[in-house]
Amino acid sequence: MPTNTQPIPHSIILGIESSCDDTAAAVWENGKILANITATQKVHEQYGGVVPELASRAHQSHIVPVVSEALKKANRTLSEIDAIAVTQGPGLLGSLQVGYQFAKGVAIGSNIPMIGVNHLQAHIAALFIENPNLPIPMITLLVSGGHTQLVLVNAVDDMQIIGSTIDDAAGEAFDKAAKLLGLGYPGGPLIDTYAKQGNPHAFNFPDSQTEPLDFSFSGIKTSLLYFLRKEINQNSAFIEQEIANICASYQYRIVDILLKRLKKAIAQHKPASIGLAGGVSANSQLRNSFYELGQKFKLPTFIPSFEYCTDNAAMIATAGHYLLNAGITSDIHSTPFSKNNSHNFQTNKP
Ligand code: KG4
Ligand code: ZN
């Protein structure tokens, strides 16, 4: 049984995100985000990474309070919501299920459309929250904890992946390095902070051979591991003494790997603008280098505000709005998916 797919005049959309370790809800109304609430799960910090079973349990206890708080902040009630948008994937299946089943319950109970949203498409939709009329086609570099992609964007419901990582994501490369260096989780922000005091050319980490627009980050992580082993053998205090230089050099190479591919994509596809999205877009060196690249190519540059960069439900509600406008809703029998492939991008385009 499909959810109500009648083209009702919709103006208020509730967004839900639960793909990893953040439980989030947001209210979108006529182009404005009225509330954007996120409950971050602290339980994973002691394990140095997300523990899937603990994540889905925490989502179960967070989801109702988080949705209630978002509605309260937006000064709206559930009965006023016209549609519900929810992350369908990719992500941890147990985590996705919590948000997805909750959304189904609301869609059935309130007889409103449900829109299953691709999490990656939503990270890119975040660029449209503050700039709904950004010049297209846009090439977006999407860099998160689980994904690294180059996406050619014509609209929220019309995107094409033109480059992907063949192994780890950029965020994983940051997080795994932080673990090797004995820093906390998530590692990206910590490496970013230490890197500010260091010399980016102190040590040399390698890029990998890939297809021109693809990425690979497993090589740089392994090279850091062997480098640290060798240096610690000679000086057990090496990490402590050189932490800033290690972080600066490692971060320098990750940013170089990312922007080299973005440059090639610009040369090939000649976009009207460039965007940066996903949690790693919080990285200060990446942001600076991205803006410089835009200036060099005379292209307008877009990065969402910080609260819309990391996992959030405002981007899900926004994507839901564009998809609903394009006539895309989800069947009540649809299910979440864990892995992304190009067929998972929601579109009506042939
Ligand atoms: O998009 P996101 O919030 O979650 C996923 O969908 O994965 O991205 C989280 C990732 C983590 O790997 C985290 O280390 C990274 O974003 N990150 C950063 C910074 N802030 C967050 N990486 C580098 N520098 C930062 N300042
Ligand atoms: Zn994400």
C-alpha cells in the first residue's frame, strides 16, 4: 500500500535522521528550518568508534524525545505536519530501521506521504538550505565519515556520482589516524586542531594511483602506521614530540588527494559552481583550499553552515521537500538499505 501520494499542498515537513550515531529531527516550513535538533550518542567514545548494536538501542531511546523537542521548538504539533522525510540509507541497518519504522508509523497514523531519503543526496541538499538558487550544474565534493564522492548536481532530484572512493572514506582516514596517534574519537576535529601548530611539509605521505576521479585512502593510513612503527622504534616519545607535524603533514596530503580530483572534475565537466558537503567539510585546511580553488577557477563556492555539514535532519527535511515536489514518495512497504550505489539516488529522471 503506497502512502498518500496525492499532490497535497504541503508546507510543513518533519525530517528524521538515524543512519549512524546521531538521532536527529528537524522541521522545515516553506523554505525555512524552524528546528534542527540532534542527540549525539556519547556511548561510543570509550570504544574509539561506533558500536552498531549500542547505536540502534540509543536511537530507540532518543527518537521520541528528539522529535518532540523539534516540534516544540518549531511551535508545531504532529497533526500539522504535511509529510515526513526519513533517511533510508546508506548507513547502519539497525540504526536506520529505528528512524524508518518510526516514520512509517507517523505516515500511517497521520495519513501523510513518507519520503525515504538517500543520506548522501541529503548532505548535498544541505547546500540548498541557505542557497536555493545556487548556479547549476554544480560539482560537489562530498566528504563524510562513511563516504567520499564527486557528484554532478543538476537538482536535488537529479544527481550523478562521477567519482568515488575505492576503499576508505576521507573521514575514516582522519578517524583511523587519530586512533593510531592515541587521540580521541572522532579524530577529524582533533587532527585539524593539532595541524594548526605543525609544518605540513615535515613528513611526506603518499597519494594512491586511482582512476582520475576516484579516491583511495587505505594507502595513506597504512603508510602512517609503518612510519610511526619505524620512528617509535628509534624514539619512544616520537608521537608526543611530533604530534603537530604529523597531523599537519597527514592532513595536507588528504586535502591534496581530495582537491586534485576535484580539479580534474572541474576541467572535465565545466560546472557553474562547486560545493563542499559532509562532516569533513568542517576541516579548516580543506575549507581554505576549497575557497582558493574556486577563486582560481572563477567559480562560486558553497559550503553549508556547520550545523548542516555534519549529520542532521534539516538536510533530510530539505531533500524531502525537493523530492516531494518532484513527485517522489516512498511505499509504506519500502525498507532501508545499508550500502549506496548509483541506483539508490532518488530521481524521476530517466
Ligand atoms: O557527515 P558526518 O557527520 O557523518 C557521516 O555521515 O559519516 O561526518 C563525520 C566525519 C568523521 O569522520 C569526523 O572525523 C569528520 O567528519 N570530521 C572532520 C572534522 N570534523 C568532522 N574531519 C576533519 N576535520 C574536521 N575538522
Ligand atoms: Zn553523513
